[in-house]
Amino acid sequence: MIGRVISVKSNKTATVLVERVTKHPLYKKTFIRSKKYLVDDAIEVKLGDIVDIVNCKPISKKKSWKITKVLGKSLAEIAEEQMKEKAEEAIAEVMPKEKDKGEGENGSA
């Protein structure tokens, strides 16, 4: 899961806010649900970081999540990087690397 660090006041613990968009079953309106998780912080994250968390065995009474990596400072930066990677892959598929033109012309003559 991906969330935003909202508190780092505790020792080796961070509070991460995870938001998700859901749809009401009857009225079909979309709205945001959020939940806070206490996460084991072994890599010393900062307030506002976007992090990836995974479930693990219980570390304490309320802590059973770990931070795997810091993705960035804002969701806009992360989305932009992912779009750039996808665009580069698409360009590489459509436009393969050109071979030396001189070899192809000399070989056919």
C-alpha cells in the first residue's frame, strides 16, 4: 500500500495515512476513505514523505506494518516519474534503434 507520513513523533514509529477512493453501493457517488496505520520506521522517514508499506508479523500491540521504501515527496512527482517511464517504454517499442545506414546500402549494391 502507498501512503503519506503524517507523524514521526514516536521512536522508530511513523504514522502513515492511506487514502482510497470508493463508490457508494446504492447512490454510486465516489468518495475518499482514509485510514491511519502505525508503521515500523527503520529507515528514518520524514514528515510528508510518500512511502510503500507492507504487512508483517506484529511488532507491538498496534504496529504490524513496515516501510519498504520511500517513493518521493509528493504524489505528483511519483505520477510524473511513472508516466515518463511508460512513455520511454512505448517509444522504445515503436521506434527501435536505427542500424548504420551505410552498411545496409553497401551490402545490397
